[in-house]
Amino acid sequence: MSKLERIKEREQKQLAVLRKKAARPSYAAYPIVIFVVAILIHIVDEIASLIGNNIKSSMVEEFFVRGQGVTFNEGLSTLAALGIVSLPIMLLAAFYKPLSDKYGRKPFLVINTMGMAVGMLISMFAKTFPVYFAGTLISTFFIAHDMQVIYILEIAPPDKRARWYGISKAIGTLGFVLVPLMRQAFMGDDPTRWRLVYLVPIIMTIVFSLLALILAKESDVFLKDRISILEKPYEQRIEESRLAIDQKKADRNKSGIIAALKYILKNRQLRWIVIVVALYYVTGMGLTSYYEPIMYAAQMSTENITKALFMYGFMFAAILFIAGFIADRFGRKATVVLFGTLSLALFGMFVFAAYKGWNPYLVGAFYGLYIGSFWQGGDYLSIMLTESTPTSMRTSAMSAMFIPLLFAGILSMIYMTIALRLTSIHNAILYIAVPGILLAMVLCLFKIKETKGADLTTIGREDEITSI
């Protein structure tokens, strides 16, 4: 059998499977079921994303200060330098994520959730830093995909998409309160017991992965789009790819990161979104990673740090809930600019409160508000990318963002590695975050078109976004 015959046979088998899935009737309560599943996976995604940052000072003390005899800031600096190692993992993830554009959303929803559990399990039992770091890399790889977000965006009505996303993630974020609860239950005022904080989140992640396997159906948007592509004869698709005058239409029949990169480079809207996303995250990522060490450096006790961490889930959930309504009422651009700018001001308040010895719950409130604001700025940039990309390459385009982020991220980590040895943690962050985020907000305001109310089923067809 020739290679062409094998490809056509494989595609026909997939087409038959997808048609069967599309023909299955859906029960009335399914939207509620998938909404709940997405919320549960949001919970463990947030926990897996942030749990390492919430025990960072304890881990640095054990593996670097006591283990290697260096200062706390030198340990953080070394950790920042080692973060460069994680960037090739993110590049690998960029080639892995587009597979869901070809094989479906559900398999990767299950696999990614289970992968988070495996990574946390390795970190929990690590006796040396290399093993702990390996677990972190595995978790990072699977956290990056956010397949539950794709589910929400593809099932929500266009005029309520941001609202659905905001509500689901707001409720899911409240689950992060589990981390300070575990700190309080297992650590108390003893930072050496940090490993036990992982235990309950690991169990939850495994259970929720199994729930997704049993309860989630394949996305209807994916089924419709993939079936429409596979129903067209393979030779016709190849010919269109070679000869079509409208290259954008031809690119709809492709998936994968290379096709997505070509599409982004030709599309003015997507090009500017990727530039702004790269600038925003590269210069602002320090805001998300060093809040617990900042409280430690401000000489807050382990117990008071735990109290402060309790506020994160509530403040973040409030920001998420409000942002969804703002984005649907005033647009995505207004949401990005508002919360991106707020993140800087609130970070300044967090640092001031920590060093002035204010009530730990108030310190935690500022922490939750600035982190929530920063992520909402970034999340709605990602939503704008999603609302500007055809279904057949939606996750491919999201993956393509990792390539510019990879190279810019290396520069960011090199900066933090040097800056942490020269100044305080918060100053190292502010020196790069203030100019970088403000510039990103200006570019978002003047270079990116609004995507509020976009119809995800027509993007890439008759209503293609103007490109150069």
C-alpha cells in the first residue's frame, strides 16, 4: 500500500468515527455537565500551576540554602537560570498541542489532566532538586494546553463567550484555597513539611481526569469543522493548497504549528496579538512567580504567609467574574488594558503592605488582586487570538505563540538571574515589568482589532480577518 493510500485510509476511518460521534444525540443536561467538568479541571489546573510557587521559599531553603550553602537570593537566581531548561519543553508542547486540531479535544483533555498529576507526584517524592525539577517540567508541559478553555469557548454562545469563560474560571479558581488549607494542615509553622501540600491535589487531579474520560463528549465545533475537511477528497485539498488564489482559504485545510505560523505571519491581526502577548508575558512573568519569596524576604512568618495565601482564590475569582462581564459589555481590548495596567499598581500595593507588616489577610488580598489582574490581561489576549483564528488551526495558533515566547523567555530568565543578585526581588521585577507591560497595553490599544462577538464557525471563511 502506498503512502497516499495509507493516508486516505486513515482519514476515512477517522471520518467514519467522527460521523458516529456527531450523530449521537446529546442529552439536555450535557452543557451543564461539561461546564462542571471544565470548572473541576480549572481547579486542578490552577493548583498545579501555582502550587510550586506557594512552597518556593521552603524548597529553596532545603535544596539551595541548606543543601548548597548559598544565600536565599542566590538560590532564587539559580532557580531562574534553570528555568531556561524548561523552555525547550514548552517548544515541544507547541508541537504537541496542535494534535487536538486533528484528533479531537477530548483525548487531550484527559491526557493533559492526568499528566499534571504525574508531574506533581514526582515533585512530592523528590529527595533531590533534579528530581523535583523533573516533576515540575512534566507538570509545566501538560498545564500549558488549557483544553478545558477550548471546550468552554467552543460551546458558549458568541455574545456570552467571555461571561461563560469568566464564570467557569472564577468558580474553578476558588478551589485554589485548598493549597493554603494544605499548608495550614500539614506545614503549620514548619516549612520543612512542604511535600505533603501536594497530596490532596494529586488525588483530585486523578479523579477529575477520570471524570472527563467518562462524561465529556467531543466538541461539536471540532466535529463539524473536521468532518467538513475530511469529506472533501484528499486530492482536491492538495490541489487547492497548491493552486488556490485565496491562500487563506487553502490554509484552512491544514493544521499544525508550521501552517499556523504561516497563517499568523500573513494575518495582521494575529501577528500583532502574538507580538503583544510575547511582550506582556516576557516582561511581566516575574509578577506571577515570586510573591511567596517576597513575603518571605519581608520576614513574614510561615503561618502569616499561609494566611495571606488564603485570600488568593477569593480575590482572583472576583477579578475573573467581573472581567467576563466587562469583556462582553465593553470588549476584549478594554479588558486587557484595564487589568494589565491594574496589575502593576496592585503589585506595588502588595509589596508595600508586606514590608510594612500589614495584616496578612490584607497583604494576601493585594496579592490575589494583582495576580488575578495580570492573568486576565493575558487571558483575554489569548481569547482574542482564539476569536481571530479558524477552528481547524485554533489550538495550532495558540501553540505557535510558544515560539516567540521561547526566545524572548530566555532573555527574561537571563535578566532575572542577573537582577536577583544585584537588587531586591520586587525591584528586579518592577524594572522590567513597568515599561514592558505599559508598552504592551499601548500596542494592544492601537494595533489590535476588537473581537467581541466573533462567530467561531465562520472565521477563516467568508468573514476572514483582513491580512496583508
